[in-house]
Amino acid sequence: MSEAAKEVQKKEATTTEKGEHTRAGRVYTPAVDIIERKDDIIVIADMPGADETSVDVTLEKNELTIYGKVEPEVPEKHALHLTEYGIGDYKRTFTLTEEVDRNNIQATVKNGVLRIILPKGEAVKTRKIAVRAET
Amino acid sequence: MLWSDLERFGLALDPWRDFERVNRALTGWNAPTSVEFPAVNVWVAENNAVVTSELPGVAPEDIDISVAGKTLTIRGSRKSEELKEGESFHRRERWHGQFTKTLEMPFSIESGKVEAKFVKGVLNIALPRAEAEKPRKISVISV
């Protein structure tokens, strides 16, 4: 088995020592690409099994959290023969920098891929504080 | 011993802490080890099999499924995000490239009746058992 193949496996989210979920089932950390463009930053996350009705993107202070709820689909009257991947929800949190315009964040989902556009706002102007000589 | 006695000395021990840690370590053993990409789940019934695989972001037309006898082959590819000038990756964890996976089913497949769906980035292939191979009941006639 090559090293590259190992990397593409689903990673289960690490829970804090005492943290417990209120919902039964596993929670995975989605793999993400973050691309910085001239006017915005794009976050792309693989969340197979989730769609626009089951993905939540929340912004609280500086923390952007994505949560995708996945309902496992089990074929009727079939017995599980081989399991290579687990099914569960997705969760990941990002910390935003000051430059992101929080009012114009857009998110779309297609084929199980979440795409969030974080537009850069007006550049934070550096303020200059005049220093006067004390007389 | 009273646990609150310990707390008074600043030794706030959670009696369940160690159990929890061991429990996590043990249950983690069941996690599947490395498998050939893409990972699949297979369900089997007497006359049908269902194969599912997570292929987010792959266009349905880029998935190629072929069936021969007992074997199922899934091929496909996903392109990496293309960057224009002045754009850069801060993080790059998502997979990209071509993949091929071959699976053997417990029975021969009726290739003309295979159905594949691709919903929310999850591929679902229904593989019915070949008619010729289905078990038949033979009635015994008394002479």
C-alpha cells in the first residue's frame, strides 16, 4: 500500500478528552483545500453524503464552523459484506483573519463538495499615531 | 476514600479519565487499516449486491464502471483546483488524480441490469446476480 493512498483515508475528528457528542455516530474531519485569490479566500471541503439541506456554516466571532450531517443509507435486506470506510458527520472549525468581510460570505454545495467564498473586505488601514514632543 | 479530599489538595482526579483513555485506544483498533483507493462498502443479498463509494467532486460523466463475470471495475479521476496567477494554496489536503478499483463479487453479475446512481458525491451501484446462476428449485417427482 502506497503512502499516498493512506493519506486519502477519512480521518476521524479528534475529540477532546472529555468531549462527548450528543448525537450517536462518528464525526469526521473533512479534507480541505484553502486557496487565496486576489479578492477572496476559498475554502473547499470534501463532504460526501451531505447536501445544501444538511450542511451548516456558522460564524461566531472569528470562528467559522462547518458541519455536515450525513444520514447513512443502508440497502434493505442486504448484509454488510465489506466495510472500507465509515459513515458519519463532518465538522471542522477555522479561524478567520481580520481581512475577511464577514457579511458577504457565500457557501455552495455540489456533488458532496462544500465551497465557501470569503471575500476580503476593505484593507484594514494602518492607523498612525502622531507622537508629539512633550513641552 | 472521598474524592473531595483529593480535590482539596489540588488533585482533582476524574476517576473515569483513565478508563476513557483506554477505551478510546482499544476501540480505535477496529478502524480499517489502509485500503486501496477509493474505499468501498459492499452489501450483499441473495440475488443482489450493492457497492457504495465516496467520490466527492467527481463529475458523474468522469466515472467509468465496467462489469465482467464476477468482477466490477470502477475508474475515474478528479482534477486538482487550478490556480491562476497570483493565487496560492494555503492548504491542500484533498486528493486528486486518477483511480481504478477492482472488486470481486460472490456471484456472477447480470451486466445488462447494473444500475449506478451518483448522489451527493456518493456512488451507489446495484449489481443483480446473473439469471443463469440463480439457484433453482428442482421438484422431485415420485414415480
